[in-house]
Amino acid sequence: MDRETQEILTDIQKSRLAEKKREDRAVKFRAEEEALFAQSRRDLEEIKKAAKECDPLVDYCDRLGMRAYSNVRPWLENYELLRAKIYSIPDALLWVSLLTEQNFAERFSNNYPWVEQKLSFIHEYVFNKSGSGNGAARSMFHYHSLLESWIKQNKDELVKLERLATVH
């Protein structure tokens, strides 16, 4: 290989390397992780359906002041945390849509391995931004059934609570 050909190949390699460094990692992240975001959207729809079905009983329990009972309070609080995914998942998806190359550059250099960068931003999406709704709807139905069961087992107590609620 003559010197001129070698210089041309070196220039091509340099331009490829420069292009790779200019690659927008945020765009790449959104493209590669679309399946994760699609799953979150499906989870969101399931959570909305669960909330529509379970909210009347939870509201009824709140009106009666059932949070005063130590065994019922965690169910109601956990239900509310899961229901909050209706708001956190769209916020997390918005966060992803607004990511820019600068967000990646502020956290990682261009030479940092892509897999590590991607895992870091997925962790941020799933845990810190609460973008995952995995199992939330199922858990909401579980707490709903626990509340129904408690109501059936404590009918006398429920009558007292209803009387108190009508007095106030």
C-alpha cells in the first residue's frame, strides 16, 4: 500500500471516529429502548383500568376513616403509591423524550462504554423517575381484594364507621 492510499484510509478512519463521537446518544437511547417505553405505556393503560375499577372502594374506605386501622392503612397507602404511576409514567416518558446529547455528556465522556451509559439511564428511568409500571395493576387489584375481605370480616366495625360518617 502506498503512502497516499494509507493517508486516505487514515483520514477515513479519523472521520468515522469523529462521526461516532458526534453521534447523539440520547437519540440512540430512545431508539434502542423503545420496547421498554412501549411496555410502560401498556402498563399505564392497565393501571388506569385498575384505578377505574378499584377507586370507588378505596374512596369509600377513605370516607369512613379506615386509615385509622393499622392493618388497613398500609393497603390504602400502597394502593395510592401504585395509583400515582398514572402520573409518574408519563413524566418519565417525557423525561426520556427531552433527553439530549448534553445529558449524556454531562454524566459520561464519549469514551465511556455505551452499555454502561445505557444501563445508567434505564436505571434512572425505571427507579428514580418511576417509569416502570410492572405489576402495579395486579398489586392494585390485590389491595382491593384485601380491603373487600376486611370489610366482609368486620361488618360490625363497618356499621359503626358508617354511623360516624353520617353524623359528621
